[in-house]
Amino acid sequence: MYSKLFENLKTTIARERLLAVSTFVVMTLTFLVLGLFLGVVVLTQTGIRQLEEQAQVTVFFKDDYPEANILDLQTKAKTDSRVLDVTYVSKEQAFSIFSEINKNEPLLLESISASILPASLEIKTKRLGDLSAIAGEFEKVDGVEEIKYFRDVVEKFKFWSTVTYVVGATLVLAFFVVSYAVIVATLHAVIDSKGVEYEILKLVGASDTYVKKPLIFQGVVFGLISAVVASVVLFLVYTLVAFKFLGFSQVLLFGFIPYKINTLVFSGMLGAVLIASGGVLGYFGSLNALKRYLKY
């Protein structure tokens, strides 16, 4: 049975070579764009999560602000549902950190003492969006001298990740529409070129399923082959370039589920999603073309 279907497919490709190549190219581009979009979503969400884990608000206190008050603020901050962790850095600890950083600058260390360095609280939040709110609340505390956090970096990262999602989703939708239209146009041309043959088959008693099966098979095969080619290309891109360059050994599963998986496993799962999408797109595109152009 399948040998007959493949034989029909080879005949169709030979007759409609240009349309077949166009269909393959457009569908492969569609799955490449889809795979790149899903990969960008995963990488940016993983990056945001790592940024969330590292980003913090650092609250510096005035020299005359009592340590007991700072510790009270630390205890209160730990009970905040938005806060992931709060670390108190005393003047002595700040001097020790400063000395380690500037250990090759003896003259600088001679001019600095622990008394002139401020005590501070380092606050990490569960979400990037909470950093600004936490910083605003601490700005109202009388004993606070200065608050630092990378506001611009956080906001720009979130902005460009949102832009990437919108542009990527738009491109994926556009390419899916184009691929769908190309499948329909390809099968329309096949139906037109073999119209007499189909009529003869019907006259000798061939069922609708017998006539339609090779055409649906053709669309599904085009979708699967295109998706496989795109999956192989994306696997090489992600494993050899993106993941090694960015240094991700694990990524968040599809960007949203808070479960990390190995990058190779993700690449394999992405390939499976693309191949399944290829089969579905080919099947429904073929089915629509048959309903529209095959009048029985």
C-alpha cells in the first residue's frame, strides 16, 4: 500500500517539480521560524530566571543608623512574600569584601577603614518586576542613604524579550498561513493535472477514500520532511552555537514550566514538536484542498 502511495508521490513531484520544491522550501522555512521562536522564548525565559536569581536591590544605610534597626528591617523583609532572600552586610563585612576586590591596591586599602563603609541589605526578589517596588519602599526609610539596582538593565531586558515574542509569534503565524496556502495551491495543481484520471477512477468504481488518500499522503509527507530538515538544522544551531555560546547547560522547559531540562533533551523535544506540527499542517492543508477542489 505504502509503496503505491510513494510511487504516486514521485510521479507528482516529477510533474509539478517547481511547485513541489516551493512547497518544501516554504514549509521548511515555516518550521525553522517556529523552532527559532520557541527557542528564543525558552532562552529568554531562562535568561530572565537567571537574572531574577542574581538581580538584587542593595540598600545602603547612614553611618549613624543603628544596627538593631537594620536587623529589624531584615527580619521584616524576610516575611515579605515577594522576597527570595535578604542578606545583611555589616561595615566589617563590607570592608572585607572591599579589601578582597582591591587586594592589589595597597595604597587604596591604607586610606580606607571599615568605619567609612556603609552597612547594607542585599535583597533578592522572586520576580524582576518586584525589584522596583521593593526599592521604592526602602527609599521611604529615614536611615537609608542610597539604593542601587540595575533598573535600566532589567527594564530593557524585559522590553526586548516582549518585542521578540510579539515579532516571533507574528512571523510564525504568517509563515503558517503561507505554508497552508502553498499546500492548497500545490494540490490544486495536482488535481487539475490529473482530473481526467480521477474521473476514470470514479467511473470504474474507486471509492472517495482511494482517490483522496494519495493526495493527503503527499501533504503529510511534505510536512514531515520539511519539519525533519528544520529540526536537524535547529538542533545543530542550538547545540553547537546558541547553548555553548550562551553557556546554558539547562533551560526552563518551554520557557514557562519551572522545571529545568538538559539542552540536548530540549533540542530533541523541540524536534518532536516540529515534526508533529509538520504532520498536522500537511494533513489539514491537504484535507482543505480536497474539500475545495475535488468535487466528490
